[in-house]
Amino acid sequence: MKQLLDNYYNNKKIKTVLGKGTWFNGSLNFKDSLKINGSFSGKINSTGFLIVGEGAIVKANIKADSVIVHGTIDGDVFASDKVEMLPTGRVYGDVKAKKIKISDGVIFSGSCEMLK
């Protein structure tokens, strides 16, 4: 049951999930939603939302509508809407977004810029 719930965010079904134990390199483009539970290295560009799952490692510059961070991002993040860094999240890079939420316990090393 928990795995089923892991495939939803704010009552929206996540369209694609890259499971634990998977790793990808390159350029990743998508329109709707993606959750990474494994590892990714490269560049991410999206008009949807990205979830970096707990234990996931993403070494990439990211451009998306929204980015939710449970795992680790090593790279800059640009979100046209929001970035949420949750307690297990780690971000090593600059963040630009309209809304930024940083929970207790997050490790964040970089600068923050709020967009209008």
C-alpha cells in the first residue's frame, strides 16, 4: 500500500517513476510528472513537476515548474512555480523560484532567489 501512495503527490498520480537501483546519464525532458528514486546525472528540463525521492541522487541543473526534494540534488534548480526541500533533502546549488519552502533538517548550500 505504501508503494502505491508513493506514486502520488498532492492527490496527483506521478506519471513516471525511475525506481531505486536505476541510474541514467544525459538530458531528460518531460511534460507532466517524474519521480526519481535512483540516480541521474546530466540536465533536466520540464514543464511539469519533479520529485527527487528519499535516497535519490541527482547531479544535474534542473528547470521545471515545481521541484520537491526528499533526496540529494547537486546542481542549480530553476522552478517557475515552487521548490520544496523536505527534511531528508539536500541541495548543493543555487535555487530560483516563485515560492521556496525549506523544512527543518534540510542541508542547503547555495543561494536563493525569489522570482516575481
